[in-house]
Amino acid sequence: MFVWNYFGPRYGNMLTADQIRCEVKQLGEEQPWWHDIELPHGIRTCPRTSGELQANHNVVKWSKIESCYSFHGKRILDLACNEGFFSIEVSRAGASEVVGVDINPLRIKKARFVHKLLKLQNVQFEQGDVYRLGSQMLGGRFSVVLCLGLLHRVPDPFGLIRVVSELADTVILEWATLDTEEPLMKFWTKGHKQDDEHNSGYWTISPQCVREMLWRTGFQVYVDIEGAAQRAVLIASAEASPRDDQQWKSLKSSIAELEDKQLHQTVREIVEIVPTGASFILVDQRWLVDTPVPDRVGLLFNERDGEYWGNPEHDESAIGEIERLREQGARYVVFVEPAFWWLEYYVGFRQYLQDNYCCVCKTDRLIAFRL
């Protein structure tokens, strides 16, 4: 039987068509091929008919990405490279160097086989865990990280994006998307796959959730690329104004916007409850620290010399603090949403307020008692 010497000096044109077919078959028996790659003599690793689910999906995906981004002269990292389809295409698109990484040794074995047959001089494939990669391990930072079909398969998508941010200033992501404007992820699994333990569970992740994670790891702008059904594709950059013709959009947090809207709505509700000029006790865990309530005097709870003193030690200290501030002129106590847990945790304190004072407002944002 012919045995392939992956690191030998002679390969590619030294193999006959029958030998290549034999090796493709043998590697496919070890683990089924996933990427359909054309080899010498017109041999393909896993030809599919037009009606099959994965037929030409990588070709279509690549054509959309290539039409939106130039890889010429750039150093590229292909995470979860599988058998190397995109690494090969990036190399052919003029990249100066391509490094493909995959955690599965059988995928890397197949990628190296393809690499040798196609005689790609600027591509190398390495087995590795994406969570343990560092730029120094891979010879320095990259121009671009390809992260195609990986984000929804890892146990920690946010951790993956953080790793990517340490490896390059630009990332191209493709993942299984969730159809909602909310920043959400959902997990589902079909159980353990005997032929591929690294492909057994999935996240579906909304585009806004991915943008939130990118924003929090230093990426500033992005461009959406048309994806397939239930797949999203985008390019993100850490540069505020990347030098190309893309119509970049600013990355920003919808959560921050939502919190800001909630904060101002909370202030408006306090103004409606507390009369002008009146003093009130504010239990907010410093959430409203930079947004004072106009024309009202907010007294911090728990405070010492005007400074927040943290959570009460027990029910009695909370009750004592309420009465001390009431004697100083406080006429209301207002709990805002970040501090609602106080009324669950300090059971005796809550009962004291309910027994002695009138609850004048209870919404999703605040609970207020008149003292």
C-alpha cells in the first residue's frame, strides 16, 4: 500500500491520479471530508451534487468575502481551517502568508496532504486550541483573522473574540445567526457525534450580540456581508477609519443605549413622585451617580459623610439608617432596579417599610415609599 510521506522532498507531481484517489479515500475513511477541494488530475476531495445541502456553499461564501475585502500582501490566520479550503483561496488571492489552525488532528492531516499536492509555498497548517493561541506562538500578529463557521461551535464565543482581538486588528466572522435585534445567544445540541467530538453543540447568536462582543474587545467598526440563510457574515476592524472603500458602521453597545434610556426614564419617574425641593433617600448602588435628579435632594443610603458606605450589615442597621435620614428631613425612600434585591435579601427591613410607610409607586424601574 502506498504511504504518503507528508514531509518528504517530493510530492504533488510524483503521485499518479490513482495514488491521489487512494489517499483521498483512505483519509476520508479516517474522517469524512468536509471541504470540497480540487486536486491535481481534476480529483475532488468530496464532490457533491447540486441538490445537496453543502453543495458549493464554500465557493459562494468565498466569492462574497473576496468581493468585499482584499487579502493581497497580508498575513492571514485561518482559525478552524478544517481541511484548508479558505486558506488555499486566501493564498491564491495574494496573501503574503497564511497560517491555518484547527484543533482536530485529522483535519490538519488532510489539510497538509492537500497543501503538499497543490505546492502552496506561503501556507502552513498547525494543530492547536484557539483558546491557547498567542501571537508569539504563531510568529507575531496577523493582518486578518478568518473565523468562518467557528464562533457558534466553541464553548465560549466571547472568549474566542477576545483571543482574536489579541491576534489581529481585523476579523472576518461567519456564524449561525439568531433572528432577533436583541443581543442574545441560544444553545442547542444533537448530542455527541462519534466522527467529530468538536462539532457536537452549537450556539445561535444574534448579530447584535456579536457586535456587542466585538465592541467590548476593542473593535470599532464593521461591515455586513450578505450571508446564506441562517448565517451572518461581517468584517470588523479595531481601526476607527480603515483605509479601504468599505462603508464602515460604528460598533456601539445597544445595551449601553438601553441602560441610558432606562436611567433617564427612572429620573423622570422620581421627579413625578418627589416634590420639588424635597429630600429623598436613594437606594441605587451608585447607578444614578452621574445623573442627578433635578431640583430634589438625593440622600445616599447607606452613607457616611456624604459617601456611599456599601450594603447594610443586617436588617436592624438598614432600619436604623432609614430612621436617621428621615429625622434629617428625608420624605421618601426610592429603590431603583439595580437595588431591588435589597427588598428580597433584607426581609425584616422590607416588612418594616411595608408596616410603617405607604408604597406610593412600584414599576419595573423603581419602588418608592413615602416616609
